Amino acid sequence: MEKRLKNIILEHSDEIIKKWLEKLDQSKIAEYGETISQESIEQTNREFVNVIFSNIESDGGTDDLHEFSEKIVNLGWPLGYLTEGMQAFRSVTIKVILEDIGETNSNDEFLSIMEGVNDWVDPIKNRLINEYSHNWTNIVSLQKVALQELSAPLIPVMEGITVMPLVGTIDTDRAKLIMENLLNGVIKNHAEVVLIDITGVPVVDTMVAHHIIQAAEAVRLVGSQCILVGIRPEIAQTIVNLGIDLRNFPTKSSLQKGFRTALEMTGAKVVSESESEGDEIENILNSIEKE
């Protein structure tokens, strides 16, 4: 930016800020007040204009743009806030410069002012957009990782038995995650039996069944077994109509029944307190008889 234009902008900074804030109040940015307090909006607008002027004074040599764009992303505000704000600042600045130098009949001078302001505003706007996109991508990536960890959890319930509750649609990407978590979890938890609970899976078609069978086969290859639980009547009918073969794959209608089967497979069983007391008495009587 020409030194002359830069000096004009800095000399009239208070006027530019005032007109810029008024212009923002009249724009779509004011609609954010429906969900965010007016005080917060005003404070953010003040920070925005301070970032702009700090970049004017330092010729773009500050890290304020990165920090401010990150804040906008964390607030959940759209990219339009930054682009509209910079566009409003461009128009206000050009008007203030023209008012300062007086009316000009020279097209060349007018174009020179436009070009000078654009040469400064556009790089800042582009950098804000890039920083916003980068921060947004990072947040989305972190959220995706968090959702992936929750989408296929493997829960150890007791020694040798783990449960994987599945909720929602199973696509190819999620099926790969299920396979990976199953194999890693089986080895890590020394699981002998894994219960795959599909109670929360709305639709079981050929693709879903194929992914589940593949996962069960992979678990078998590492020395464990799978039990498919949560087979609802409509799911059972779908599996039969599609001709899906689950004969090599134990299935149960509920997690409770599957857990009892898993106990039997691991050589354990559920014993009530009354049964336990009865067994103790019987053992005592048998020992007396032997004596």
C-alpha cells in the first residue's frame, strides 16, 4: 500500500472504525445476535478491527489473523463473517480516503486508490480465509477421530468376555474400524468370546452382514469366537430373505442370552446366592458321608 494511503487510513482510524461498526450492525452479521449476546458480538467486532489495523501498521507481519480466525471457528461463526467484514472495511476505507483528498475527476487517481486499498485488503482477506479453513479442518478431523472411537467401542465385561455394541448405519469405512478395533481389543483384553450387539443397527442388509461375518472370521483366526446378539424379528426375516448364511456364527436374540452363552463357552456360569449356599451344604453332607 502507498505510504500516502496508509497514513490517511491511520489518521482517520477512529472514523473508519465507527463507520465500519455501523455498517456491520446493518448487515447480516447482526443476525448472529439471535443466538449470541450483543455484547459478545460488539467485542468480537472490536477485536476484528484491531486485527485489521495491527496488520496495516506492521504490513501484515503479525500472527493476530491466525488467532482471530481460530476464535471465529471456535465460536461457530460462518466464514461469511470474515468475508463480509473485510468487504465492509474495504468500502468504508475507500470512502474515507476519497473524502480526505476531496472529489477527484481523474479516473486514474480513483483507480489508483482502489488498487492501493485492494492490494492491502485482499491479502488479509485471503489469509483469514486460509486460516479459517485450516482451523475448521483441524476441528473436523478431531471430531471425526472422537466419533470413530465412539462408533465401534469394545467393552471388557469380565475376564475372557468383551462386548461391542453397534449403533447406527454401518458403511465400508466404519466396517474397517470395527474390524480394527475388534482385532486390537481381542488381543489387548485376551478375550475368548466377543459379543457383537446389533440392537442399535437399524438395517442389516447383505453388505452389513458381509462386514460382520468378515469381522467374526478375523476374530476366529486370532483364536477367539464371536456371538451376534440383538437379532430382532424383522432383522431375522431380512437375513432369511437375503439368503445370508450365519450357521457358523452363533446368534442370540438378546445380549442377556448371548452373555449366558459366552459364560458357558468360557467354562463359567451364573450362580445365584441360594444355589451357592445349597451347593456348600451338599458338599458338607457328602464329606460327612465319606467319613
